[in-house]
Amino acid sequence: MEQLFFILLALLTLSAALMVVTTRNLLHAAFWLILVFFGIAGFFILLHAEFLAVVQVLIYIGAISTLIIFAIMLTRRIMDPQQPRFNSQWGLVGGLAALLFVVLAAVTTRVAWPTTSATLPAEPIKQLGADFVGVYAVPFEVASVLLVVAMIGAIIIARERG
Amino acid sequence: MVPLTWYLVLAAALFAIGMFGVLARKNAVAVLMGVELMLNAVNINLLAFWRYTALGELVGHAFAVFVITVAAAEAAVGVALFIAVYRQRDTVNVEELDAMKG
Amino acid sequence: MEYISNFFVNLGNSWTSLLSSFLPPWAVILINFIIVALLLVLMPVIATMTLTIMERKIIARIQNRIGPNRVGPWGIFQAIPDAIKLLTKEDIVPVNADKPLFNLAPLLIFLGAALLWAVIPFGRGVIGQDLNVGVLYLVAVGSISTIAIVMAGWSSNNKFALIGAFRIVAQLLSYEIPMVLAMASVVALVGTMKMGEIVELQSIPFLLILPVAFITYILAAAAETGRAPFDLVEADSEIVAGYFIEYSGLKFGWFYIAEYGNLLAVSAIAATLFLGGWRGPFADQAPVLGPLYFGIKTILIVFLLMWIRGTWPRFRIDQMLALAWKVLVPLGLFNLLWVATMIKLPLPVWLQWAFILAGNVLALLVTLTLMGQAAKRYAARRGMVGTRA
Amino acid sequence: MSLNDLIFLLPELILLLAAAAIFILDLIGRRPDDPDTLMRPAKPWLSYVALGGLAAAALGLLPGVGQTRQVAAMLAADPFAIFFKALAILGVALVIAAALPYMRTRTPYVGEFYALLLVSAAAICLVVSAANLIMLYLAMEFLSITSYVLAGYFREDRKSGEAAIKYFLYGATASAVMLYGMSLLYGATGTTDLAGIAQALGQRGRADLLWLGGPAIILLLVGFGFKASLVPFHQWAPDTYEGAPTPVTAFLSTASKAAGFAILIRVFLSALPDLQPLWVALLALVSVLTMTLGNLTAIRQTNIKRMLAFSSIAQAGYILIGVAAVAAESGATAGPFDGINGVLIYLFAYLVTNVGAFAVVIAVENRSGKVEIKDYAGLIRRAPWLAVALFIFLLSLAGIPPTAGFVGKLFVFGAAVRAAMIPLAVIGALNVVVSAFYYLNVVRVMFFVPPEPDAEPVVVARPLQATVLLTGALTLLIGLLPGWLIQWADQSVRLLAWR
């Protein structure tokens, strides 16, 4: 049952991902990308990471996709369907990407990953919250400063003239 | 239960597709979309490893949360740059950005 | 007694065991799943059928009119002919529309409205799925509507639709932050994101402890649903009907249903987070009262939102953004920090709550004073009437 | 994390506080409803606030001196980190001083520029002390995102925007690739702690280790190589260095690059010691490619910023020799850290020299807006002191005594020889000869080609004069009296979790 669900979801996600990189219309690519994000949220649920699934929907779909769609709309001439979507070496690049996949897949099946017998933590969210102000306090604060700096930087760069 | 390698192969495929998008696409926004695919592949890896190899601590969780946070910041700055360049050039095609040669 | 207080849960268990007696387990799961899904999908439709007539009556009263009065007693069946009219209208797709997206957008926006109901507790145990990330889930589902709106605005191939979509996305993103901050202060207070548990732990309505969060939430909710005074997206005189200008017939109906579904949903969330949800006198002894209390509280919030709509003039876009970023966000941030600090104090719970309330009231007074002064300065600069020299 | 740990974070905290102070001070007096006040140039004294913040941060390094311990679960407080933090603070201070007159005439957002430079200094401090993959990733992205903004700072300038977009696209991709490598390491070891990874990998079988280690090293190297602009991850560098505002170029090619090397050394030495033969071979190859390609392309350049960009790629190749020569550990003659101390000395010398060279470029560009090598004709007559300073910097870049660059090269090549990597040292020496050609070409243009008839003398603002003077003096000082730097570098090779 779970395996069947995995396969279906994987097919959906990967074909949507292929559409993202091949669709001529960029805006359609962005909406395919949203479908990929949903698929990945589904995998997170399969992995019992509900919090990450919700965060995925919230940040990737709510924020990043919106940003990308805005970028596409604000730079509208690029929508011109007459333009080629790929650069000239796309055939070579496609071969490289396939090779990359083969190598990575070989690696993931060759390496003996250490498997665990531990059980799921009872309240992962509570533990995660405590970790963020405990072990991960410094990265957490750095992430917050990073967001502020990114916001200031984005405003400096994209603000209207005058 | 789904074996761990299924997730890893899935992530590898997604990563390769994203890489193709990055290298083959002409439009800067499309390249950014490829990068997002790659980051998502990494997140699948992190959570699959968490689930199958290191359940006790939430390292994979925390890592994935930070990846998503950084991705948001990165996308914000990237989109700002695209818009600024589009205002000057009327294009964000990577191949047409050729003010400098050498 | 134990049986009674968990009435709905036991009812559900009995139903499941009844089905199990003659069906395989997967069929039981499937049937239950379909029933819950149907209920979820029905909620926005129910909301539309009831709230439209309620809204028209209330707005009519506020404007000293009578409102619909032809179909049925006091016109309460007005929604039915409206629905029939909508269903029989021609379904027009603009020639240059991006057809797949144009057709997908109404479904997506309806989906966003329906999914909200999955985590809202109607009574003890009467909840689609008490997710351990319930509150966050609500916020996440909200982002689906954002995508659907952009999709609709873009695919219509109409500049008014696109501008309308841009505007409402700016509005939705801006008001999501105070909304999340208000919800987060409740979460900080109770220490859980499960909606069911939040109600269980709400021994007195949190409205009495966190009035600032409640006010912030209500204003943000009005903005999130795109209702007056935040209805810039539909400002008739400016951009006609906003992002769904090109839609007609049933597809328009989906947007309409989603709008009222969202209105009911945000009200139900407010009732859950701030008014104690299904709790009320004797709700423990007679669980059937739970959904009733919940319904009454929800309708009260709906009424509040309609009242606001009927009496406030529309904001300008800069005023709308300024309210979010310069008033509600700082207020919400302060509130969250204050709650987080107070619950860490080594004091009895009631004293912590009293401190939180005191901080809330103080913050509200300071904000109102500052806003009043700003308004005076603004009026004085523009030489407006009513300024004291 | 305990409060006691905060004392080790003093430099970062001071830098971030100073940045926040500048953001706020810059806003005072600006009213959102009055466009005139919004576009008013920044207060000139803000740069001194920034320099003061950097000085305070340098003082904040003192409590950590001599310590070797893990801080706040995520950071390493060790002499190695202190060295690079000092390097970053010095580099950013020099850049800010050099940028003073240049930025003010070119952008209305000068205050934010100083603040962002301080933020990136803080980011470097975090990068070089990260002892955990999560911290490392966040800090590197922190540095990268700030750098993207800085590179695109002249948003009305065609080249600046293009520079930033290229930097951004390469950087985002490189970090995603690096992240994939990190996820593999996490999966194989169940931890993100560098020492923990080394421990867990040590228990693995040989074949298994290769299957995992090979890809992981390559994937990580993409991210680190991007920051350090190593071939073949260097394609962004020439365009970004040419197009970015010149002070930003000075920053990217020195302090930011040093951070890339720091993290490369820390991760490879403390997390992957069992894979040393693998990465030594890889780094040696990358090193040869980097210096050769950098030098051969630099010869053809006519734009001085672009020439310095390729020269900086080549310099990264020389520095990498030192990292590769770490294999000397197995040798009987050398101490365990030979090579790494050479890298530190080289990086310090290179930072001082390169910032100085870019300061001269800023001075000339600020006056005339010209950045072609032919515009430097007769600089000896138009601005004798600048010409002499640039002469010293170019000598140092070429590695000719008695300058800092010579000392650096001596140490990295020496390490390679002692590690019995003679071919590497020979290729390095050949490259030095090639590089001397294009460095001295600039000298020829400055000294022996007569100036254009309408060329004006170059007037240099005081802070910029100070930068040139200081960097020039340091370049000569290290060249003549290198003892203190060698001693400091020798002491600074102590890494947390080194086996």
C-alpha cells in the first residue's frame, strides 16, 4: 500500500519536475514547480515529518513560488514563446545530467547506510523547538539575521529609481 | 515500508533533473527553478536519512528547516537582481548578459 | 459519564465497528474518508447558502434598506434562485486565455477553502484530523489560495485581472504575518498547535487574556478574505471586479463559494482560538451542545466582520499596507514576546495571565494614542477639516 | 549553549551590532513621505562608525586567543579560526577605507553598503569557525547572499547587475551541489558534527569509504571551490570581479576567498582525514588547473580589473599547493602542519597585496572612471606615489622579493617540495614566470609609456591614501621582516578536532 503510494507520488513528482525544466511557457513551468513542491510535501508525510510537510507548503509554495511567479510576470518579455528555451549545449547537458543520475544512484545503492532501530520520538515538534533554542541556537539566530539582510538587500537592489 | 534506497534514488533523479534545468535553460528565472529542484532533492535526502538512520535526534529535520529558510532568502535576493537587470536590459536571458568578454 | 463526555468519539467508534462487521478494513477507511471529505467540501457551500443571505440582510439594515424579501419568508431562500441563475449562465472562456490554468484556478481556490475545515474542531472529538501542526497547517493551506489567485489573474489575459491579482497577493502576504503572530501568541500560551487541544486547554476564552491578538486576528482575517474595508481588489471604480473579472457561470460560482467559505472558516478559527470553540456551560455534560456553542460563536464573529464591512470606508492601498506593516506587525511582535516572557515567569498561571492581559491593554492604549497622533499630524499637514490648531 | 560561550562570539556580535547601528543611524533624518530626504547621501561619519566597529571586533577576538574548544555546540574556537577572523576584519577595514570616496559619488545607499560589509565580515567569522555542517552551510549562504547584494550594488550599472546575476546563479547552484554532498555525509554518519563525521567514517570499510567519499569530496569541493574561485568552478569570477563595484571586488577576491580556503582546510582535515589520499590528489589536480588557466587567460586582458581577477584565480592555485602538500604529514622530515602554515602566510600576504592593488585601481577609477590598462600610461608622472605603490603590489603578486608575496610563495612551494610533490612545485614555478610577464607589463605601461596629453593628475582622498600606505607598508614589512607572521601562522595551524 505504502509502496504503491510512493511509486505513484514519485511518478507524479518526477514528471512534474521534467515539465519544469522543459516547458516552453515559463509560467506553466512555475506551476509545475508548485506541483513538485506538493509532491515533496507528500513524501515528507510518508517519512513522518509532518512539520516539514507543512513548512514545505508554507514556505516553498506560499513564499518562494509566489516570488518566482512575480519575477516571471515582472520580466514579461521572456514569456515570448518564439524564444528557444534551451541554450545550444542542451544535448550535452542532458547527457551529463543522465550520467549524474546514474552515478548518484549507484552511490546510494552501493554505500551501506547505517540503519537504526530507534522509534519515532513522541513529540518531534516540541523537541525540534527546544533544539532550535538549544543546540541550534547559533544557526537559528544566524538564519534570522540572514533573512533580515536578504530583505534589506533585496529592497536596495529592486527599489524603483528616484 | 518503503526501502531507504527508493528515496535516495528519487532524490538523485530530482537532483539530476534540477541540474539539467540549471545548465540547459536560458532564462535566469528558469535556472533558479532548477536550483529549487536541487534543493528539494537534498531535503528528501536529509529527511529520508533522518527517518532511516538517525531517528533519535532531529538533525535532519533541523537541517531541512535551515535549507528551506536559506532558499527563501536566496530566492528573494535573486528575484530582486532579476528585476533590477530586467529594468536595464529588457531581458534576463543568461546568454544575452554579455557586457563583459574576455 | 465518561461515555457522554466523549460522545462524538464513541459515536464514531460505534459507526466504524458497525461498518467493520460486514466490510473489509480498507473499505471502512475508504468510506469514512469519503464521508469526511464530503463534509469538508460541503462546508464552503453551506457557508455560501447561509451567509450570503445573512450578509445582504445585515448590510441592508445598516444602510437602512430592507434587503432581499421575495423568496420565502423574509427572503431567506434567496440563495436558491441565485444559485440556479449562476448554474444556468453561459460559461465564457476568453479567447486568449491560458485555458488549462484558467480552468484550474477556480478548483484550486475552492480546494484551499475546503481544506481549512480539516483541522477545525466542532466539538470534543469532532475534528477531521487533529494534526499536531494544526495551526501551522491553517496558514499553509492559506497559501494555496494565493497561488490560485495569481493563476486566475494571469490566465484571464486581462490587465485588470492581473493588477487585481497583484494587489490581493500583496495584501494577502502582508496580512499573513500579523495573522500568524496573533495565532502564535495563542500557541505560545497553550504550548501546542493541535486545534483540539487548544480548545481543551482554554479554561477561559483567550479573548479575555489576549485582546490584542484577537483584534489583530480579526483585522487580518478581514484582509485575508478580501472584504471591506480591505476590498481593494474588488474596488469597482478602480479595477472593476479584480482577479476573477473574466469568470462567469459556474466557475465564477467557485470563487464566490470560496469567498464565503473562507469567511466562515476564518470566523470558525477565531472562535476556536479566542472564544473557547465548542466550550460552554454544560458542554461537558451534554456534548451535543458543543457544536451548537461553536456555531453560535462562529456566527457572532461572522456578524462582527459584516458589521465592519457595513460601516468602514475602504482603505487606500498605501494605508492598507501601512496598517499591516507599521501597526499590526509591531503590535503582534510585541504581543508574542510579551506572552513568551510572561509564561516563563515563576508565577501561578492566573497571575501570568493577568500580566499578559495588562500588557495587552497597555500595548493597545499606546498604539491607539500613537495612531491618533499620527492621524492628527497627517490631517494638519494636509490642512484637513477638524484639526485643532 | 551557555552564556560563557558568548564571549567567543564577541567579534560576530560586535560586527552585527555595529551593522544594525549603521542601518539605524543612516535612517535618522530621513522621512518616508519626503523623497528628498530619502535620496540624501549618507552621513560621511558612518564609515568611521564602521571602522570603529571593526576595531572593537578585533579587540573582541582577544578572549579567544590561545583557546581550543567547541563553542555553542556548533562553532570551533581555535587559533585557526582566530587567524582567519583577524584576516577578515583587517580585509574589510581596508576595503571600507578604500571605498570611502568611491561609493559616495555612485550610490545613494552608502550607509547600507558599510553595514553590509560589516555583516559579511561577521559571516566570514562564522564560516571560518563552523564546526558543524549545518552551521557551515548557513554561514556560507549568509556570506554568499550578502555578497550577491554587494556585487549588484550599482543597480543602474549594466555591468554590476550582470556581475551579480552571474555570481548568484553560480553560487546558488554550487551551494545546492555542496548541500547534496553534505546530505550524503550526514546519511553515512548520522551526524553533522565535523569531528563526529571523522569518527564515524573511521569505522567504515575501505571500499565502502571510497564509494561514499569520492562523490562527497567532489560535491563539497564544488561549494568550497566556488567561494575560493578554483578552476573549474571559477567561471563566475572574471565577470563578477570586473562588473562588481571595485571595493566589492577587492573584498570578494581577498577576504571572501580566504573564507573559502579556511573552510576547505577545516572540513577536509577534521572531517575527512581518512580520505586524505583521495582529496590530496584531487586538490593537486585542481591546483595545477587553476594556476595555469588563470595565468594563461590573465595575459590576454586589457582591463585591469579583469586582469587582476584572473590573477586572483591563479593565486588561488598557488595557495592550493599548500593545502595539497599537507600529505607531508606522513613524511619524516616535516612537521605535521607544514603546508597549512604556508597557506596562512600566503593568504595574509595576498590579502594585503591585493586590497592594496585594488585600492590603487579605485583611486584611478574614481578620478577618471577608467579601468583599462592603457589608462595607466604615465601614471608615474600623474601620481608618482600611486605608481610606486602599485609597483610594489605587482611585485608582490608576482612573488619577487623583498615583498610579502615572495614569502608566501616560498612557504607553499617549500611545503610541496618537502612533501615530495616536486612536479607540483615545478608547475607552480613555471606559472610564476608566466605571471611575471603580465604583472610587469602594467609596470611598463605605468613607467615607460607617456601619458595621454589630456590626462590629469590623480587626486586621492585621505582614507584611500591611508589604505594604500598601510597595505604598501605591510607588503614591504612582511617581505623584509616576515618573522612575526611566520610565528603567528605556525601557532594558528591548530584546528579543533584534528587527529
